[in-house]
Amino acid sequence: MSALRITGTTITPVALKDPPLLNSSGVHEPFALRSIIEVHTDAGITGINEAYGDDATLDLLRRAAAVLPGVDVFDLNELSRRVSAAVTSVAASSPTELIGAASADKTVAQAVAAFEVACFDAQGRAVGRPVSDLLGGAVRDRVDFSAYLFYKWAQHPTAPDDPREFDVDPWGEALDPDGIVEQARRMVDRYGFGSLKLKGGVFPPDEEVEAVLALRRAFPDRPVRLDPNANWSVATSHRVAEALAGELEYLEDPTPGIPGMAEVAAKTDLPLATNMCVTGFAEIPEAVRLGAVQVILSDHHFWGGYRATQALAGLCQTFGLGLSMHSNTHLGVSLAAMVHLGAATPNLTYALDTHTPWKSESEDVVLGGGLTFTEGAVAVPAGPGLGVELDRDAVARLHEQYLTCGVRRRDDAGWMRRVRPEWTGKRPRF
């Protein structure tokens, strides 16, 4: 096959409605931002992907996109080289707080990932094979996901300077163990999830311990995870780990930083997982040396794309670490990208996170409304590339929503201050 060269790119920011999900930082805003990336080639083939859509990320993506014309979509080393050179001037800061401490390597990785996955999609379309084949072949035809449970309000609060009134969310309120168990029942009944994850760090730890125990009583055959997003001190983490010994599949990021996680790990047999203190390759040596984590939640969006995540999987296998995938609010293109990667990663040891149930069914950019969950899993798309197509009308609607929603960066703490003016969102709080 002759070279398949990039002729240009299209980056379309979109906004989707987001429920009032509570977390250690505050509360989700009424809209979440994503971007739809299209990489066009001289053969008329276009590869697609999805990334974050805040202003800082869009600036990063546009800088990278400007240097891509002429690159062969199969020459991913050249793509990485050009993107790295193009974003050097902004690489000291990070577009997202999700990657922990900012670094040049992490910022470059986010930019590379956005276009690398689109190039894989174009490759697959060109050769008529699914992306999972290009990643070494699918070792499973279905990828398992976990129910992602949140404490939440019934609707977003209004503010004196904002005349908008927000609808009551169909999932309703969940502010105590009974509410969380009811939410889990709806998730399991609707999607068939075989494991449960509670986003903690919201209420005093004893209340969240009770919620976990209530989930274990209600679903004795389903593993439960708890993620307080580093909102506990080491001492609190020790106390909670002791209270939940034998009850959790893993405890995710109970306290900030690798040294703190190592202190917690030293006094519990619960596996500790992270997507906060190990979010780049430079952080792995210290984490392994100190025994700080036993499970890493990868995310191709900020680890550097598919090839980098496969390298991470190899390191996890080498050091005997478990592997799963982190999720933020996303649309169907990201879900498809996760499924292909999950299918082609042999040592994927835990069901993946997903925010898909929290997305309105009427809001997706994928034709047909996106991929579906059966018994908690998503079948690997069989079509070429990522196996999904853009719904152009839906992209246009969500782009118009982006233009009018007023959100340009994620600010959970700022939205919480509408209800609690003294709120800072600083961690750890307990």
C-alpha cells in the first residue's frame, strides 16, 4: 500500500449534558466538554477520535494539528516527533488536572494520543481491519465494564447571576447508602454490570464505609471498589482500609501522592489502585520501589495513546501490577477506542470504568446512538477501524450546545460554591 498522507484535520468542540455528580473536588457542571477529531488523508479516508474539549486542550490540539499535513498515518513515530516539537512551548502546563503533577512528557502524551488513535482508525479503514487487529489481535470479543456509582443531587443548583433552571436528572438523588444501593440496582438491572465502583471522598468516611457495606449486602456476588480521589489523610486511609478489609476488590487513591499511598499499602492487604499518583512513565519506578500501588488505571487519552498504553501494560506485567482503565465523561468514540484497546490487552485484569450510563441517550456523536452494554460488557466492533461512524447531525447539535453552554473548562469546585460559598475543594479533607 502506498503512503496514506494527512492533508488536514478537523477539531470540533462539543458539549454534552452532565448530571450533578458529587466528588472530592465539588460537583460536575451541567455540561461536559469533549472534542471530535477528524484526520483527513489524500486517499479520501478520514480517521476519527475523541479527546477533552476545554480551552487548554483545544489550544494544544490545534498546535499539534498544524504540523501534521504530509505525515503518513502509518508513520506514528513521525507523528509523535512532530507533535512533540509543536507543543514544546506549552508543555510545562497540563490541560487537565486528571494527570496529577504536570510535566512536559505528560502534556506531549495527551496531544500525541488524540491524533494517534485517529491514525489507527484511518489505518483500519484503509486495510479493512478493526483497530484491535492492528494492536496485535483481540484476545477477548467482549470487554467488561464496572458500574460507576456516584453520590449526586437530583438537579443542578441555580445561582443569582444565572437565570437558567436545570431539569431534575432521571437518576434522581443519591446521598446515603440506601440511595447508592438503589442506584446500583438500576445500573445492574439495565446494563448487567458484574462489578460496582463508588466514587467517594464526598461524605465523612464512616458514611462511605456504610455505603460499601450496604452494597456488599445487596450484591454479595459482585466485587465493589471505592475511590475517594485522594481525599483522605494517611491515618484516615488506614482506618477505612481496616474497616473494609476483605470487602473491596481494590481501594483507589485513598490519599495523595506516591509516598502517602505507600504508607497506606504498608498496613493493609487491600490492593491499592491509582489513576492520580501514577499517570506517566516517570512515576512508575518510585511507585514500584515503594510498593505504593498494586493496580494502575490506564487511560489512553493521557498516557500517550495506544502504543504507550501497551507499553504500560507490559510494565504492569513485568512488575506484577493489575491493570484496568480510568474513565472521565465521554461519548461513543472514546468508548469504542477503549473497547478495542481492552480487547487487545491480554493482561487486563479488572473490568473498566465508564461514565456512559450518566450520558443522555439522545446525546452521542456515533451513528445509532453508540455501542451497547450486554451483561456489563461491550462487544468489540467488527467494522474497519474503530468500527463506528460519526452522526453529522448529532455533532452539529452538540457543537451548537458547546457554543451556548458557557462552559470552557471543567470547574467542579466553582459550581459547588454556588451552594457552599466557602468551598475550596482542597484535598485531603478528611
